[in-house]
Amino acid sequence: MQLYLAPLEGITTYIYRNAYQKYFAPMDQYFAPFMVASEQRTMSKRESGDILPEHNQGLSLVPQILTNNASAFVKTASAIHDMGYQEINLNLGCPSGTVVAKGRGAGFLAEPEKLDQFLDKVFSWGQMDISVKTRIGKYDPEEFEELLEIFNRYPIRQLIIHPRVQQDFYGNKPNLSVFANAVEKSSNPVCYNGDIFTLQDYISIKERFPDLERVMLGRGVLGNPWLVQQIRTWELSGEKVDTGVLNLDKEDRIISDTVVRIEDMTCFREFHDTILTAYQNALSGDRNVLFKMKELWVYFLPLFPNGEKEGKLIRKAQRVAEYKSIVEGLFSSFGRNMLKCH
């Protein structure tokens, strides 16, 4: 199974990707958060910095473009190609209201004729492999029948399907019936993406689709960075194993089910500290650094039972020194009960 890290805007930056690669089981591919392409603008310093080869050494990285303009796509993709990349990903999945209002991301799916014309132009360019990350429609899952016919006209490197419509955002359940139809009828390689938070979630998808060869993981890995190791161990042994991580509820991000033995938080602490130091070196001012770290704690905090008080303090922190003190107390509170690093 090929395992990919999903692009999460502002979170899975090169700083996060490098820290994850250092401390946890590596991904087969990492997808960079989207950059917006238009004919009037070039890549920003932040966007180009995130995909610079020197910032992603040792990682198999796929940059991602968000646009509904074929000329803008080709312009930006050409600049990315000049950096040495061979694959580019088209974002047809972002459900954000501001993105959709401009007919981009999942909003583009509501205009199948324009999408077809767009794909015809970008595939005619022919300088890079193009993969697509998509939802199954904007309003109704039935939209995907026509969309899949369009996708099948083009040599898509891999079709990454999040089987929700745009208006679901991240609610409701992934529509596995529509995904099953895609697995059967797609002329391009298919990748599953959506709601894999635990090893059991992965096993369920694998049992439902035994021939599936690609899975993209996102929020599940942010809240459980041991998930890939769990999957790899299960693939080798066929048995579920404790890897020292909590099972997290995928609906409300609270601890649920069984709390597995917590033995050693050293690895996770080093992972956190590496990210913090890297952001301090890359960004100016405590406010910018803390904004990045607070985003991550939305996913990190459920790893800490009874950490609600510290979570509130982290959200209120105004200085890095204050933040460090709170986090130090949170880690120290574990005492002997710490997560085991693998």
C-alpha cells in the first residue's frame, strides 16, 4: 500500500513534513498545501519556500495547485517543473466557502463542461504528470458519474477521491458506494482519502477494497502520528498491535475506546520541539510562531488525557516563553505515563 500525507493548508508545511519524516514512519509521498495560481500573480515567497527542493530533501513531494484557469495552471506548473518536480496535483477538493465562491476547488466540480475544457488544455501542455484530488460533487453524490466520465478522458497520474460532496465539508460519512463505483470504472489509478483516524478505520477500507493500492491520510496522522507505523506493522503481521497511541474519536476528537499503554513521550516531545524551533527560525515574532503551534494543538491535545486546562492556556498564550512553560507542564504531568515512540 502506498500511503500519502494529505495537504492541509497552513499545517502540513515543509517544517511539519521534515519533523514527521524524522521521528515517525515515513510516507511514500507528501502532498504540499495548495498554492493559488492566476495569470496576474507568481508564486509568493511563502509558497515557493514551502516546495523548495532544499527544504524537502529526502521527501517525495508533490506540489498542489488551486485554480480554474488553464493558462494560470500551466504558468505556475512550469515554474514548479523548473524546480525539478515531475508531478503536479490539481485541487478539486477544497470545500472552503471562499474558495468555492470563486469556482475553484470543489466549486469547480459544479461546472463539468468548463472542467473538461480546462483538463483538455492542461493535459495538452504535457510537461508534467498531473494527478487530481477531488470530491465527488458539489451538491449531490450523483454528480460524480459525469465527473468520472470526464476524468477517464485524460491520463491522470492518480485520482485521489475524498468521497464527500462539497456541502458535506467534513460532516456526514464518506460515500463508499460512490467510491466503489469509481474503483470499478476509473481508467486511472485511484487513491482513497477520508476519515482514516485509527488502524481499524484503515483495516475496514482495506477489507472493503482489497485491491486498493493507494491511501491518503490527513487529520488522522496529525492526531495520531504513529498511525503509519500501526498500518505497516499490521500489513506485515496481520495482527493489531499496541504502538503506544490513543484511539481518538473521529467525530469530536476526544479520547474514546481504549487508551493504550502510555510509556514514553520522548519521541513526541522531540517532534514538537523540532517544529517549534524551526518555526522560530523561519518566522518573525512570537505571534506568528504561536499561530502555527496553536493550529497543531487542535490535533495534539487529545493525546493528553485531562489536558483541557493546559489547552485553554495554550490558546491564550501571547509569548513563546509563556507557551513553552505551559507545554513543559503538560508533558511533565505525564510522569511515568508517557507515549512510546517507535
